[in-house]
Amino acid sequence: MQYVLTVIGDPSSRPLNAAIIEAARGAVRESRSLPGEADWLAEGIACDVPFDGDEPTITQALVRETLGPAPLDLAIQPAAGRRKRLLLADMESTIIAQEMLDELAGVAGIGPQVEDITARAMEGNLNFESALRERVGLLTGMTEDVLKSAAERMTLNPGARTLVATMHAAGAYCALVSGGFTVFTKRIRAACGFSEDRANRLEIENGRVTGRVLEPILGREAKLKTLRDLTKSLGLSLGDSCAVGDGANDLAMLGAAGLGVAYHGKPKVRAAARYRIDHGDLTALLYLQGYRRSEFREDLAA
């Protein structure tokens, strides 16, 4: 069939059942499309409904209206080419739960000031590069020991290791790209099994942060360039890629990727992204690609 509707819930609550999926199939029919049989990717968590039709946007709107306020994510994609061969993931508030500049600011006693700048930058209300320089300037004099201590407190979001390990095992290249700093991305790269990481570099002299970021700064356009460079070097098309992020500086790469997903994103990002996950964990990106729960890998990618 031409298209596939995927309905996904939070694995911790397993909210999906046959009645909900039948209601979704009814909404597909109401949109004058022809649904196929339900295909459960994970019982109670994720289900595919293939269908033929001419107006997938209308179909998605009708399904969403039918499901109402239920804590479920849904997406409609072409049935062909769902599995991607490149994963490009933002780190902060995506792969990990924290925003590390905010964490450092809390240690320095300037948390509210930096958190406000971070929030406005991630919403797209401030220039990312300028906001980054301003926040780092406030950390002048911080020691490397504080950076290392903060790195040890990072926590992975649910499904992060499984996402990377499963895609890697299927032959995909997995890269971490962050507007944060290499002192943090290198640790998460190792923890999750990413093949590479790209991020900004803090200038450190005599064991202390100078308050400056080394050029060039990796922001919105640099993330898009990373996506393009990686697809070219791997001999892939942009349609072969999956990108995931939560902030305004992720929008360019999300828009260019074949599967660009706003993961628990900021309001403007959720509104702009073609695909979004508001309720599920990071394994939702696997279900969007048609992976079954039985195919998941829990071990770190080599």
C-alpha cells in the first residue's frame, strides 16, 4: 500500500488497544482512503495501519480528531523507504535529559539568568550563536573539575541506547550533533555507541573556562551542514536519514531529513516539524521506521 499510519504510545503505560486502532482505521476510511489490516509492532505500544489514498494530510487530521486527547503519537509516511541508514541526533533534552549549560549555571549560582537565555534561544527567540557566547561568558573561571562533575551527572533519556544499538545493528550510521560541548558529547557518544560526535569547544586555559567558545560555532546551519556532509560521505540521499531534536536550532536539519522528528520539542518546533513524538520515548523513532519490538537491540553498538 502507498502509506502507513503508525500510532505509538508510551511504553511505560502501554495505552494502545485494538479498539483504539479500529477507531483509527475507521477514520482512515472516513477520509476516503482504503485501510489494510492492523500490524502490531509491539502489543499495547505501537501499531501500523497501511492504507491507499490521495490525501494523507486529511487522513492524519481525521485520525488525530478521532483519537482526541489520548496520549498517543501518530505519523503518516510513504510505505516505501521507511528504514533509514543515517541517524543524526541532537543531545541535550533529546538523547539526555539535561541542558548542560543550565546545569553548569546552577553550580555557579547563576541558574535563573542562564536558564532564561537558554529557553529563549531554544524557542527561536534569540540568535543561537549570540546566546551561546553570552551564557559561556557567565561561566568564566569555572574549573575543569566542575565540568567533569557535571558530565558524570548526565542521564540518558529512555530508549536512547536501544535506538542507537538497533539502528547500528541494522547497518545505519549513528552520529551525535550538539550545540553543546565536546566535554559532554564524548561521554554520551561512548555511553550510547554513536559512531561520532560533533559539538562546540570550550576554551580552557590553566584548568579554567575562559568564557569563550572556540570558532566555528556549531548551531542551526552547522547541524544542517553536518546532515548534508554525512549523507554525501556515506553515499546516501537526504531521504535515507533520520534526524531528531527538540530546539529551534534543530529545525533546519529536521526539515531536510527524510524522517525529521521533534522529540518532546519546544512549541514552535512541534508546530513546524513534519513528525513529532510528544508522549513516547526514543524507541518511537524505531517504530516510525517499522521496526518490531522483537528486533530491538539493548546492547551497545560496537
